[in-house]
Amino acid sequence: MDSTESENFSIIVPIFHEAKNIPELIKRIAQINFGSRMFEVVLVDDDSRDGTEEIVHHLQLQYPWLRLLVRKEKKGLSESVLEGFQQAKYPVWVIMDADLSHPPEKIPQMLAALAESHVDFVVGSRYVPGGSSDEMWPLLRRASSRLAAFIARILVAVPVRDPLSGFLALKKEIVQTGDPIEPVGWKIGLEIMVKCRCRHIREVPIHFTQRARGVSKLNLRVIFNYFRHVGRLAVFKLFSVSS
Ligand SMILES: Nc1nc2c(ncn2[C@@H]2O[C@H](COP(=O)(O)OP(=O)(O)O)[C@@H](O)[C@H]2O)c(=O)[nH]1
Ligand SMILES: [Mg+2]
């Protein structure tokens, strides 16, 4: 692989009932200048049946780099990202949500950070200087997000301010050389940082926008699984310190 091929990237977007957000997301991505890098967008849908397929087929006439994977048996957000990993055709992966909470215009900066020597993982971060969240985000959600991030930093000891971000950039090789990825919840980024023993993690400030259309799929089960996940990762870390 030559140096330009190694910079090509796949943007993996897990989606569930996001038909209303997809056109704007894709149009915003299409307007970004990625230089000579080739890219694709891989939408991984858990069979939403909300018109997503028709909308994507229409957009594909204009954007040949847009792909849609529809999984007939819904298995969840992280599993959809793992499916995206399997199907991605480029060696650099960006993961982001579809609801426009994550600004795609930050992708070039995230890729530039990932290209710096030694950097093995990049997080689009709300909690570093320059980062922010919409004021509209309900206070309770903001406070619980901060608390969940704090718990992860203490228990799992990942050296990042926003360990729960779902806006990520990484190289395929880091996943291939790490321990198996087996997230029990939504936090695939946390799982990768721990299991792949990422040491040089960079955070790029982002403004996190409250979703304008559709509804969040966060529920009590997701929160419960989050605590199970953090517990498992804390145990993994404990036993892998000496390895
Ligand atoms: N494929 C798939 N995507 C999901 C699932 N649950 C959530 N998503 C997507 O994951 C992203 C984050 O979910 P969201 O509901 O916005 O969660 P929040 O940002 O924590 O409120 C969005 O792009 C969702 O469409 C799921 O079960 N399967
Ligand atoms: Mg969201």
C-alpha cells in the first residue's frame, strides 16, 4: 500500500430510524474537501424500514461513495459498527452518529491528528478546550453524560476527557492487532481504546449538537449495559496490566 492508499478512509455510521437525517448528513459530507484521499460512507442500518433504503438509493445516483448495509436481524449499535469494520474497504475508519450531533466538517482535522506519528486513536471531544455541547441538551442528560465519562476515566483509566464519544477515527490495523472487540453496550470507542491498548490518543474539540430530527435510542437498558461494560473493562485492565 502506498502512502496515499493508506490515507483512504471509510466513514461508518450506525443508523436506526434516521431517514430524516441522512440527506443532510450526506450533503454535508459531500461538501467537505478531503484532498486526494478516497473515501466511502458505509451506513449500517438495523432494518429501520422507515424509508431509509429509498432515500439512500436516490442519493447514490449522485454520490457513488455512499453504501448501505441493511441487517435483517437487529443486533444493536456497536455490532453494527463491527459489521461496518468487516465491510469497510479502506484502511482508516471514522465512526460517527447519523443524527448530526457530530459535525462531519471536523473529519479532516481528526484524520490529520491520526496521521501524526504514534497517534493510534482520535476522539471528537466535547470536553477539551474548544469543545462544547448544545445548551439545548437537557441538563439531566448533560450531567449524566459527564458523570458517565468521569466513571470511565476513574475505573477504566483511559487518558481522555470524553471517553464516551461516538465520534472516532482509527486505523484498521489497531483493531486487527488488539484483543477481540466484544462490547456489551454502545461504547465501542471505550472498548477499542482498552482492548487495543491505545496509548497515544488525541482529542479534537467538537461542538456536539442536540439532534434536531428523530429520537434518541438511549434507554435504561443501554445505561445498564454501560455499567456492565465499564465493569468488564475495569477487570480486563486489571488482569492485562502485567501482560
Ligand atoms: N444500526 C444501529 N444503529 C443504532 C442503534 N441504536 C442507535 N443507533 C444509531 O447510533 C447513533 C447514536 O444513537 P442515538 O440514538 O443518537 O443516541 P444518543 O446520541 O446517545 O442519544 C445514531 O446514528 C443511531 O441511529 C441500533 O440498534 N442499530
Ligand atoms: Mg445522538
